[in-house]
Amino acid sequence: MTATIINGTAIGQAIRDELKAEVADLKARGVTPGLTVVIVGDDPASQMYVRMKGKAADELGMQSDTIRLPTTVSEPELLALVDRLNADPTVHGILVQSPLPKPLNFDRVVNRLGPAKDVDGFHPVNVGLVVRGDRTAFRPCTPAGVIELLVRSGVDPRGRHAVVVGRSMIVGRPVANMLLQDVPGGNATVTICHTKTTDLTRYTREADILVVAAGRPEVVSGAMIKPGAVVIDVGVNRVDDPGSEKGYRLVGDVAFAEAKDVASAITPVPGGVGPMTIAMLMKNTVQAARQALAA
């Protein structure tokens, strides 16, 4: 068996193409969806992600702004900036890029965001509303992207056993919750595994749908996957590779070379979940603008 490759780049682009029409409609009604990204410091990975987000917003015809702050910024100064953005009617979505350098507290900053502008979906109000199944809430971008990958690939979780490896508030727990909900892309029977799970293979081998967000390179081998399972690899890890031009290569949390010969469908790394995260951020921002117009 050779797995079908679930192409996140193509699916993400399809979502962006759909959003172009929504943005054009909003602009015709006098509203240009606006996204402001706040980044503190000069972490190379964060800088790259921010550039990609800005480029995606520009391509959709949205208003895109990036506010770059030095690592010396104080938390009161950062919170005051969030307050100004909350009060700005031209800003529909606010994203504070993580991680924040110490001693800044990411949770305190996120909690200061207005829930109606929290397009990353991390504010406690949005977390709670997502758990309740409220579709006006903003779903965290990566978990929402996982669900979109399944739905748009023709994978129906209804009645199937989904196993999620990882329990973070960023991916593991929210994606498990979404898989449980009585909506398209939901209605699965869900098991969550984590660092204290004993005999991880016992659970992964039972999964019809396996979502791996462990944050550890290639922790799930081909032998740990049920033949014919659908595998969604959320991980992106940089591992040393002296033979490559950059001296490293990117791998997922799943050993792709082994897994593709066992699974029925699988996401690659890169080109799988990653492009979906940015596409869903754009979708949340457009949703925020639409909801602001209706308010």
C-alpha cells in the first residue's frame, strides 16, 4: 500500500481562493478586513511566519500591518498596544506572535485581546465557545486546518476512532474537541494520548484517524500505525543533516518514509498542515470582519 498524499498546500490555496470573493464582497460593502500582527524580538522562525502571514493577507486584498517591538518592551507597554488595537475599528484581527521573550507572559497578553478580534482562537472566551460548538467563535488555526484537511480530502470522521497524540492547548485538546462535535468533520470517537500514556502503540494501532502533535521528531513509526489509517502529521522539527545544503532538514512527528507504506492517506512535512494554519488565520480574520459589520 502506498498512501495518498494529502496536499495541504493545494487545499490551503483553495481556501484562499474562496476567501478572495468574500474579501471583495466585504470591500464592496465598505469594510476591508484588517489583520495586525504583533511580534516581539527577532526570532528567525517567528519572523518567517509573520512574513508569510502578511503576504497571504496582502494577496487576498486585506489590510495587513505588522508591529515589530524590541525585546526590551515592557509588559505594560505591550498591553497598552493591545488596548489601542482593540479600540481601532479598522483592525478586525489581532495576532500576537508566540513565543514571547521572557519575562513577558503570553497568557496575560492573549487574555487582554478582545475576543471578537482574537483570530488565533486562544482567548479563554473563544476556547469555551469552541468547546460549546458555537460557530461564531474563532477556532484555533492549526486544529481548524486539520479538520479542513480531513473534510476536503473526503475523510469523514463520523463513527471512526480518532487518536490524538498530544494534549497541548494549541493543537491536541482543541482538535480532539472538534473531532467530537456533531458537525461535518466531527462525530468521531476520540482518544487523547500524551507523555504519560503507557504503551502508546496500543492506542495508535487502533486509530482509524491518527493526528500526531507530539512535538518530537518521528516519534510515531510505521509499525505504530494501523494499516489503512489516515495520518495527519502536525509536527515540524528541524533535524541535523550534514548532507543537505542548509545542514538540516524538516521532518514531522511521524516517520513519513515508513508510514506512507502503511497508511491509506497521509500529510507530508512540509506541505501538509503548515499551509492550512495560515489559510485558517485568513479565514478567521474575514469572519471577524463579517461579524463586526453585522454587529
